[in-house]
Amino acid sequence: MTLTKEKKEKEMVDAQAGPAEATMEPPADPARAGVDAQAKRIDAENLNIYYGEFLAVKDVTVEIQPNKVTALIGSSGCGKSTFLRSLNRMHELIDGARVEGSVLLDGVDIYAPSMDPVLVRQQVGMVFQQPNPFPTMSIYENTAAGLRLNRRRLKKTEVDGIVERSLRGAHLWEEVKDRLDKPAGGLSGGQQQRLCIARATAIEPEVLLMDEPCSALDPIATLAIEDLINELKRRFTIVIVTHNMQQAARASDFTGFFNIEKSGDPGQLLEIDETEKIFSNPTLKETEDYVSGRFG
Ligand SMILES: Nc1ncnc2c1ncn2[C@@H]1O[C@H](COP(=O)(O)OP(=O)(O)OP(=O)(O)O)[C@@H](O)[C@H]1O
Ligand SMILES: [Mg+2]
């Protein structure tokens, strides 16, 4: 009898702790080593991305692997951010902007008419170049901000748990645990970016898109975010845009190279492969020139 009661109580505690805690055990399947939660894959197919009449990104077909980091590199204006925003339907928030082709999230087309873009953005989260917490809102409220959009009403204790877990996951908890009620505007740039990562991960998305998340940070804060990215891929699929070649080489499993032939032309994904190959032995001369700094 006692055993059953204890078991019940443990189940309740586990349930409250949520998936991050419940998945701490080593995975049984060796092929899934290093993965805590199966995230979703993305398949973009024949994607053309427009601003009005202007074709900004042309005919991208690509597979983005789950629980891996894919870095996107390429010169300014070649469409990296545009492509990234098409993966969670943020592109269409710009007047006149539209997309042709499809983006499948584990086989489900996020552009299908029945798809709610708000739900898509909950599954495919985004972290921007400039840390953008709500500056007057508290650290706690910032972390929980995305949860408020969820339909299910959470109890205060549940939100407390998620906030702590997300801030721990973003390597920020120890620095802020005594000032959770203080405004986020009082944090350093690197801390604010980790707060934005905590906010994005609090809603447990499947995919995390990051557009130059370290470009406003110093080298120490940059390395801290890279370590964090390496841990986050245990739970999420990550796509990161970066101008920092060392960062792409250090932090990613796959690297995609975007290019434009000349100004006014659309950007294209010229080559994507394992990061090691892109940086040591890429197939195309254009890629080789870019990664070795001979471009422009
Ligand atoms: N809101 C917009 N309206 C019209 N054109 C846009 C808009 N945003 C971007 N573009 C155009 O789309 C093309 C791709 O821009 P994008 O911002 O995706 O490039 P990028 O590769 O992210 O560049 P960077 O490395 O400088 O961030 C550019 O020609 C740009 O001028
Ligand atoms: Mg950009």
C-alpha cells in the first residue's frame, strides 16, 4: 500500500517537473545519444520568397536535421534573414511579403491554409540579433511572457517551475535568481540575450531560429551562448545565421552557404553540407572563396 502511494506521489512530482526533468535519463537507443527530446525536422521545398515583386530568395530546397545545429552563412543581403523568417511565418508580417513553395515541419506544411501562424510560431521560436526583452517588465515576467499566449491557464507554481527551468537552461539562473522581480532592462547585453533564449525555450518549441544572436555581444558572452546552443540541441532543432566563420565552424553540425550573383539578383542556397566539409573541402569554388575570406 505504502509503495503504491509513494509511487503515485513520485508520478505527481515527475508530472509537475515536466518534460525537461523527466527526460534526464540516458537514452536507450545509442543512435539517439545526446538527445533529450526528439525535435522536429524541417524540409523546405522549392521556396521562393518575395517582398512585393522583388524575389529575394530563389528556389531553396533543403532538409534541416532535427536535434542538430545548422548554420547559415553568406554575404550581407543574400537573404539569410529572409529565409529564416520564412521558416516560422514571420516573413508574411511584412507588408506585401509572400512565399511560394512549402515548408514542412515533420511532414506538415506550415503554409497549409488550415495552419494557424500563431501556433506555427510557438513551435518554431526565434531569437533576434539585438536582445529584445521588454525592458520595464521583470526578469520573471519576461521569461514567462510567451506562456501567457498559451491557451491553457497555468498555475503560479507551474509558471515558477518553468521560469526556473528555462533560466537554468539558458545559464542565467544563478545570476538572476535573487532579482527575478527587477526590470530586465537592468541586465547586461549578454544576460539579456540569454533571457531572450530562456523566453523562447520556456514554451518548449520544436525549433529555435537564431538570427546573428551574438553579433551584439563580446567574445566571452559569445562563447557562453555557443556553449548554450550546443546544449540546447539536445532538445531543439537549431538554425543560426552568423557572419562569424569561427562561430559557424565551432557551433554547428551543418552549414549552408547563401549567395547572390550580383546586386538585385535573388539569394540562393548554393551549398549545404556537414560543417567540417564546408570548411575543409566544399564542393563549390564560391563556397571555398567565401569561407576562406576571398570574396567580394
Ligand atoms: N522588409 C523588406 N522589404 C523589402 N526588401 C527587403 C526587406 N527586408 C529585406 N529585404 C531585401 O531582401 C534581400 C535579402 O535581405 P536579408 O535581410 O534577408 O539579407 P541577409 O542575408 O540577412 O543580410 P545581412 O547579413 O545583412 O543581415 C535584400 O536585398 C534586402 O534588401
Ligand atoms: Mg540578416
